[in-house]
Amino acid sequence: MNLIFFIKSVTIDISKYTIKDIPGSSGRFDVISRCVLSALTLNNKLEKGVQIWIFLDKYGTFIFDSDLFNDERFPKNEILLTNFFVEYIKKANKQEKYPETPIDSIKYSKLYIFDAIKNFVEKKYKIYVLNEDGIDFRKEFEELSSKDNLLFILGDQSGDLLNNEELKKFNLTNLSLGNRSYLASSTIRLIKMNLQLFI
């Protein structure tokens, strides 16, 4: 089973980034870093076969693949990860020489989120949109097998992604984790935990 998460952000802006105030100086980059750590790690170790795609409106698409990183060197700390990620974005967008970092195995792309979704539809992935108004996740997870490849799409902070007409054209399954609202990083952890229970 391959497991992929998509998360999109319209607010990330690193032009005034400072490590002393990550949330305020970067448009909540801390949220993105927590999502990366939730997706790729379990008990402070990198998991196998997990990806998280970060779609940043201002900077492009960044693909974290757990199989490409060194577990000992990968930053498991939110602050360190954010700092290295900001350096990587600068390097990718300006093509400048920056010091080598433990996360240089990130893949950079200009692929837009809807084009990426189309690619995974064609690859026959089971694709789910996380939505509080969706169907109960248990009904879907009970039907899954270890051979299924899964993609979960998390909404952006504005809610615009979930209401986007382009997304609706794919006619994807909307999945709910219940009537509570969860942080994006908590949503990822809950999905992983429940997949282990059902598969």
C-alpha cells in the first residue's frame, strides 16, 4: 500500500521569515511542518511508503517521500524542519547555492494540485477528500485492503479548496472523521492510526 497526503496553503509567505516567530513571520509554516512530521513519522521514526505533497500557491509543489530520507538525519523537530524547508524553498525558487540540508531529497515540481489529482486518478488510486460533511470513514476503511493505494486530500485554511468546482468535477469520495474539527496534523495522525486498525 502506498499512502499519500495532499495539503495546500495559500497563506505561506517566507519573504519575512524568522525562526524566532515562525507562525507570524511565515503565514503559519508551523502548520505545514507539523503535517509533514505527522505524515512521515511514527514514534519518532520515518515510516516506509508514505508521501506528503505540499502545494504552496507562491512557491510551487514540494513532495516529501519517506523512502528518500535518512532516518537519522531527518529533522524530527518542527522548528528545525521549518528552517530547513524554508532554505530548500529559497534554493528551489531562486536556484541559488545554499548549504546542504538533511531534507534535500524533497522533490520540487510546478504541478498544480488538480493536475496532480488527475494523475493519481489515472493511476487508480483510491482518493478521499477530508470533509466534515462526508461519509463516515469507517464505512470506507472496512472495504480497504493492503493492496490499495490511497490518497487523502486535506482542505486549505480558507476552505476554498473543498468548495472548488475543479475539485468537484473529479467526483471524489468525501470522508469524515466525525463531527469534531481537527487540526490538519491531527487529521493525518488519525487517518494513519485508523488505517492500521482496519487494514
